[in-house]
Amino acid sequence: MPQRGEDEDMAGAGGGGQTTVMRFRDGILNLVAERGLKAGDKIPTEAELKAHLGGSRPTIREALKLLEQAGILSVEHGRGRFLTAAGTLHVARSITHFESITEMAGHFGYSYENRVLGFSEETPDKAVRAALKLAPGETIIRLERLRLHERKPLIYCLAMIRRSLISDPIYEVDWSGSLNAVLERYGHAPRMSTAEARAEMLPESAISRHGLADFGPAFLIDETVFTRSGEPIMFASDWYKGSHFAFNFARK
Amino acid sequence: MPQRGEDEDMAGAGGGGQTTVMRFRDGILNLVAERGLKAGDKIPTEAELKAHLGGSRPTIREALKLLEQAGILSVEHGRGRFLTAAGTLHVARSITHFESITEMAGHFGYSYENRVLGFSEETPDKAVRAALKLAPGETIIRLERLRLHERKPLIYCLAMIRRSLISDPIYEVDWSGSLNAVLERYGHAPRMSTAEARAEMLPESAISRHGLADFGPAFLIDETVFTRSGEPIMFASDWYKGSHFAFNFARK
DNA sequence: GGCCATCAACTTGTCAGACAACATGGCCGC
DNA sequence: GCGGCCATGTTGTCTGACAAGTTGATGGCC
């Protein structure tokens, strides 16, 4: 018998993955779900999985290794594999999932007006230069915006974007839409970030200049945003109105 | 040649893991570090890794699968494996790592006084009952505490603990130490949680009753805490003084 | 000389069978 | 009845092989 190969239809078959290993990973999860196994339960042995899913033991084992690394399974040599409880921690929209503010809007059920408060080309301060690994002399675009829902301000946004990424004059760019879309158009799609969160009041300057005295305590997220290839794009600070936003995550 | 087995000293050798696969996983990371490979770079082929690390191809491949699942490597059939940028996102103390407040204290460089403001046995409200999956009639222990550093209040803590977990009268328990240690002593060590974070001012009742008017905006973390086996233990709300705490995480 | 098809080499994906090491429970002897 | 021994089950590792995608070189054709 040839070793797989005979194009195996299964193309377009619901979910699955490209490689056999990925299909087995999903197959194992399905099997667990079908049998109603819970945290701590023993899952079928490699031999049983092989009988159910086909394939060879190394392939099955690679699929199992994926699930182990994902924290869904734990192994005990000579005893078997067991469902961990960590795998059952379900978090709705984890803060660790990268998404633009515009994408997040839908999740919270808000539709935003996006008001541009100002934009300018500036010299970065030390912190921003370090975060974005800017060369001496490189400048940034400082973009100040406000997101409103039904005329009430909900998010105050400050972005420091590497000037060199935008090949056009900054006044020709439409800053009132999704910033991610703008950056993607210039070939620098944001894909991930390192972030720091804290609770504070809005900066004095923002309160006084834009009439935000009623904003109340804010959930501030400072992010250094990168492309898929790890190139730093911008440093963003977003103050979310505390009374309107909450963020989920799992800890383990 | 026997297939491994000859006890291979290597015990206590720096890091490493128990199994060969774990050692190879670390070995690959070390190799990458030594050679100064960066995001997007091609890592050595399976054959080269085998030559460097020893072992067999299936074992090497299982180690690689771990790194792929961890998001550190990506594969392209026929081309090779490449370092992803996501793997280079380093976060100091991620908020997604479960730890007790006492443990966190050290990280922030604070040493705390732990003041018990009150404890009592109560009937849970609907939200807590749902989060802890309490049976009708089950009660909770409500524990209210304050962490101070140099006499200044930094964290206001409210915990709702399943009464049935503590087999002693609640007034015989020392609540002034680590809550995790107490629960561990009764065989219910906290290990993970689902959490929600937001920014808000302290509850009115806490401000007025405990003189916390100067606390300012707080970073509130609501957590449902579980044991390793997934059993819900308690529902904790911790208000961190916004001016003193920031929390890190990666988004991808 | 330039272009394209073919092919060899490299690399990852999968398969088969085997032995090693750890865990468990039953069997047997005492 | 009890404890040690051993068969069995399960995961860990090794060897060798073929399948399939990618890349670059080769060589023929125009």
C-alpha cells in the first residue's frame, strides 16, 4: 500500500487541516467531544487512536504533541494521556488576541464615529524611539483621535507611527478610517503587539483641550505593534472609558 | 546499539527536560540562539538537527512540532522551517501567568502588610453562584482584605470562597497570610483562572468604610479561580491602585 | 543568446516495525 | 493473607524507507 498519496479526496471536507497531523489533531478533539470526556479523563491510547483515525503511530504522536503543547493534554509515561482542566478554560474574546479597535467595536456592540483630533510629524521621545527601534533622525506621525458612540466619547487614541512607512504626504492620507487598513495599504499590516495595561485618568492635556472631563477612570493599553515579520510599526496608547469596557483573559 | 536507555547522565544538566523530546526542544532553541538567527530566518533542517543533537528523526520532529504549536516556528513543505516573529515577542511578567498576589508582590518590589478587614459566612449572589457552580444552599466565605506598602493601601481584595472547601470553623483560620497557602493546606491549591479586567474607582462602601478616598482609579481584576483539576474554588475581585501597577501581555 | 522543459537534489510529510522504559494488576509461592 | 515476580498495557525512542513539494542546474530548442 502506498503511503497516503492517492489524493484522498477529503479536500474541502468541512474543517480539517492541510496535513494529516492537523487532521488527526482535530480528529482527536472531535473524538474527545463525542465521548463527552472531561478534565482528568484518560483519552484513548495511541493504538486505539490509530485504529480510529488510521495513519501511523509517529503521525498520531505528532498530533498528540501539538495538543500537549497547547496545554490540552498531559502525558504520563506508561499510564496514558489525560485531558487537562486548563484546556477547558474558555475565554470569550481574550485580550491576548490581536485585533484592531475597529474590529473590537463590533464585539462590544458599539458603532463608532471616528473623530480625528489632529496629526503631525514629530520627533519621537526616547521611549517611543526605543520601542520602535528608530534610527537617529527618524521621525514619527503623531495621530490623535477620539472614538464616539452616540456622541459620547468612549476611546481616546494616541498613535506614534514610523514616518518612513507612509510614502505619501501625511495630509493626503485619510486618517478617519481604520488605521490598520491604512497601514495594510502601505504594505505594513499590523499583526501582533506587546502591550501594557493600567488604570488611570485621561492625561490633563486631553481633558482640557477636548472637553473630556466626564470621561472618568480609563483602562489604558500601551502597545508596541509589529508586522507579521516582526518589524515595529507604531506605538499606540488607547484609553478606554472604564465604565464601558472590560477585557477577558485566562491565567495559568 | 540500544535505543537510548543507558542512563545518559545529563541529569541536573542545567535546564533540559525529562524526555528526549523536551531536551531536543530546548536544544533547538539554544542552537537558534547561538547562531543568532532572527525572525524569518531558516533554521537547520531535520537532518542537520539530527547530526547536531543526536537522536532520531521522529524524535526531532516531535520536538519541532512543540515549537510549531508554540508559534515559534513555521513550516513550509519542501522548503524548510523558519523562525516566526511571534516567537520573538518577549513579555516580562505576563498577566496570563497565574500567580498569587503575594508572589506578584516580589515582582513589583513591594513588601506588603496584609490587613484583614473582615470575614463572614454568607449566601452567594447569583453571579458568584454561577461562576463557582454552587449547589443550592451552598454558602461562601466572604473575605475582605487590604494590602499596604509603607502604610499606603495598594490593593483592595474581596474573595468569595466556597465554604465547603474549608473544613474548620472560619474563625480558626489565619486569613492574614497567603490565601493560596490556606487553600493549598486544605487540598485545593489554586492553579489557574479566567479573568476580566476593567478600570473603575473603588466601590463606595469600601471608600467610606475604610478611608480609601485617596486611592484613585483602580485596575480591577475579577477572577474565577480553579484547581489543577478544574474545580472552581473562589471568585476574587482585586482592585490594584492604578498609579502603582501595570500589567503586561502579548497579543497575536 | 535567450527561453523553457526536464531532472536531480534537498526538504518536509508519512508509513512500518521494532525495542526500551515505566505503570499496573494478577498470579504464585511462602 | 501477604509480598515479590511477571505478564501486559502504555508511552518513549530508534531505524529505514517512500511520498510529495521546492529549488536550482542542466540541456535542448527556437
